Amino acid sequence: MLTSSSNCNGDEFISEVSTIGRIHHVNVVHLVGFCSEEMKRALVYEYMPGGSLDKYIFSTEKSFSWDKLNEIALGIARGINYLHQGCEMQILHFDIKPHNILLDDNFVPKVADFGLAKLYPRDKSFVPVSAARGTVGYIAPEMISRSFGAISSKSDVYSFWMLLLEMAGGRRNANPNVANSSQAYYPSRVYKQLTRRGTCEISDVVDMHELEKKLCVVGLWCIQMRSCDRPTMSKVIEMLEGGSDDLQVPPSHSSVMMSNSQEWILTIYRPT
């Protein structure tokens, strides 16, 4: 994989390359080299023969078993957690989505495309709003307005949830071209399907696999509107490694707020 976008100066570019070059994790794509000539810069990553995850989860011809989907979700979570906690500098990806998850020849997932990534000391919780980037449908509310909270590693957690739901549902979470919110916003439909009225218990949904339920419930925690209410990626890993019987769905009022916030984002970005 080759990328050639960088807004930093030469010294900053070399510093970032040095940090990214020291990343060694089974679920993060490996940097094999770079080029820098005046303002032209490129990063060269390892070749991933399986291509990107979106080719499989949005296709009727290619599909994975629920066990494999859970395994892939867990691998992605471990890769993101490594970027947040396992590196010398905290790496915030800011563009987690199926297109940026690459698969090797054994379908092991690797987090890729660090074109929007930002490096911060791990003890630095505040990220400037100028760092706000992302893709519509995956971007966290605080990336649009600070009224939703501070930009942090929890912004990647939000995006991971959107990816989880797409893996579980085999469809895109949101369609910014659809004006009807019930069609444009998939997560709120999943919440209603998973819960009994007035409780936070997971209902016995007909034709819904246990691992599908787990992916959805874990995701519902990741999509909390306030970033401080979302779990860390290490907690997400713990939930994915456990059973669905140990999970509870977030309170219903959180789901309503989450739906409103994402629909607001869709409204901002909807083409005129």
C-alpha cells in the first residue's frame, strides 16, 4: 500500500515515519519503507493479498462465518488498542472503517491507512479540534462539535462501533443521500431489535446469531454520544472475548441521543 499525503514539514515527517516504523503488531499493517523528495512524500506498506474488509462484508458473493467475523473484529480491536496503548506515542487513527482494514492471505485483519493519523503522548488527553478528520458515517460527534466532548482515543472507539455494526449487518450504517432518518440510520433499528421495551436485557431475536448479537451490543456501548461514556479499546477486547450472556445493552435514552447526534452529522454532510 502506498500513501503520499502529508501536511507536516520534513523533520516532522521523518519523526512520524520513525514512530510508525517501530510499530510491530500482527493486527497493524507494517511499514516497509518511505520516500521523501522536497514536498513529495510517500509511505510504502506491506502488500495485503486479501484486500480490504469492505469487499467481503458488503458483498453477496463473499462472506465469512460468524466465528470468523468475531475473530476479525477481535483482531481489529487489538490493533487499534496497540496504536492507543502499545506504542511510544499514542497513535489516533481518526479514519477507522472497513476500507482501511486490510486482510492477509489467511484473512488476518490489519489496521491500515494512517493518512489521517495523529501522534500524541499517551498522557495527553486533549487533542486540538484542528485534528478533526474522518469519513461520514464513522466520524464521532466530538469531531464535528466540541459540545459533544473532547477529541481523544474514544473517537476511534466510536468509529470501531460503526465498523462492527456493518460487519454484523452486512450493510452500510448510514446513507447520507437518504432523507428518511429511519432508512438513513441503521444503529437505532438494531437497538430496538435487540431490546425489550423498558429493559436493557438482550431479547431473543429470531434468526439472530449469538455472535451477531454480541457484535451489536459491544458496538452500542462504543457509540455513546459522550466520549467519556464509551469503553476503552482494552475494555472492548474484554467484551469481545467474553460471551453475549455477560453483556447488557446501554440504556434506551442513550440510544435516542446517539441516533440524534449521528443524524445531525448526516444532515451536515448530506449533499444538496
